[in-house]
Amino acid sequence: MYIKTFTMQPFGVNSYLAWTDAGAAVVVDCGGEPKRLWHEIGVRGLRLAAILLTHLHPDHVVGVAELVGLSKAPVYASTADAMLAAQESYSAQGAMVPVPPFAYKAINPGRAAFLGEPCLVLPVPGHTPGHLVYFFPRSLAAFTGDTIFRGNVGRTDSSYGNADLLLDSIRERILILPDAVELFPGHGPSTTVGREKAESPFFASQ
């Protein structure tokens, strides 16, 4: 699996394009510049098979409707975050950014397959009730959204956030993965399970 990160404005969200030599691709989350993803897909001659959403906070989905219009790819998300998708706009540095509506298919925690690889869809509530992590064990890659960052964890001061639940979810679903697994978060640089266990102020001393 190949992975390219697109940090998108106006919210600094990491959107990921992952693909294989066979030409199939998935996008994980889609910030406000979907045409950047679509251009890369075209340049590489890829076929977008799915758009996977870690959660439905507007900053992570603001570009989904446009990307669907370009690609006709199906969108997958947790219905446990449905109440978040009802938000029609989102504040960015004082300006309100509209979030166009889009349809999505429910994806439940458990085993799935994308890009010809097994994928474990992990429930990691706390930042939002339905937050998901997409873990590809063959590629040792996990797309973690706003659960864990390098040296930090996701916010829980917004609606439906729960700090204790988030920390428990990270310990029970993410930090049990092999140390070599690379974590691709919704903001900031990637990290690894081993690094966070050794260095994170939230987990290293435990």
C-alpha cells in the first residue's frame, strides 16, 4: 500500500490517499480541497473505490460531497455519528464554512476489506461516539482520525466528547497493536504505536 498525505485548508485536516499497484485507491477523510485528491488520482491513473470516514465532524467531511460528485465513489461512516452530520456549517477562523450534505453507507466495527487487503474497523469512541480507526494489518498502517496524535490525543470538549472514554479506547484498541504500526492522524505528523507507548505524556508513564 502507498499512502500520500494531503493537509487541507481551512482546517489543517489530513486527508489520505492510499492505493496499490493494481490501481485501486481509497480516500480517508476529506477536508476542504477535494480537487487536490482528484488531481492526484487522475495523474496516477487510479480508480477511487471508497471514501472512508473516521468520524463526521465537519472539518473532516467538508469536501466529501464534491469528491463524490467527481468520483461517484461510495462513502462509509459510522451511523453513531449521525447527529454530527446534521451540522450545516463550521467555523474556521471566524468564518462559517458550509458543509454540503452527502449520503453514506453504514460501516460497522469488525472485519472488512479494501484495496485487496483485510481491514479491521476499530471502534474508538471518545472524540465522537462513532469514531472509527481503519487498521490495515498487512501494511502495518492505521488511520486514526482525531483519536491519537504524535504526543497528544483528540479533543473531548466538543459535543458528545468523553475524555475518559477516549483514553480507554486508545489503550484498548490502538496501543495493543504492534509497535511498528504507523498511525496516520487527522492532524499533524504520523507516528507509531511504539513511539506513543514510549513517549506520549498520556501513556508513556503507565
